[in-house]
Amino acid sequence: MNADKPTPEKVRSFILSLYAEKLKNAVPAEVPDNFDLLLEGIIDSMGVLELVGALEKELGMELDMSGMAAEQLTVLGPLARYVAAQAGGAESKSAA
């Protein structure tokens, strides 16, 4: 994901790949956007921090999660869109 501009789909795929073992045999395309990693037991409260850290490492940037509603932080679709928008915004700012 580092070389290309992150899209919500790429971020979503990365998140799902992190938890592939815990998701058992789930097909990534069949995991709904409203899938909540915390409520479904995939991550715990410390896992939220680990997830953000993994995303930051993968993207090579620090994410500002303050603009995201707390209840959406562990929901797959909104999180992927938010992170992709942040990463895209950071790239365009640094190019200016």
C-alpha cells in the first residue's frame, strides 16, 4: 500500500489482512462495511491502538484520528474511508 495512493479499498484490504486469522474463512469482499472489529471481538481496546499503529506504519505517516467519531473508529468501512482521505490529504499537502 505504501507505493500507491491509498484508497478506501486498499486500506480495507490491509485491515482485513491484519486480522485474517481471527476472521477465520471470511471472504474479504463479503465482510460488510458496517463490520465493527471491536464489537465482533476481533480486537479489544488495546487492539484499537495497535490497529492505528499498524496503519501508520504501513502508510508511513501519523494519523490524526481526532476528526473521527469514536463509535466509528472500529467500524471497517468508515475507518477505511477516513484513513484513505487522511493519507490522500497528507500526500497532496506535501506535494504543494
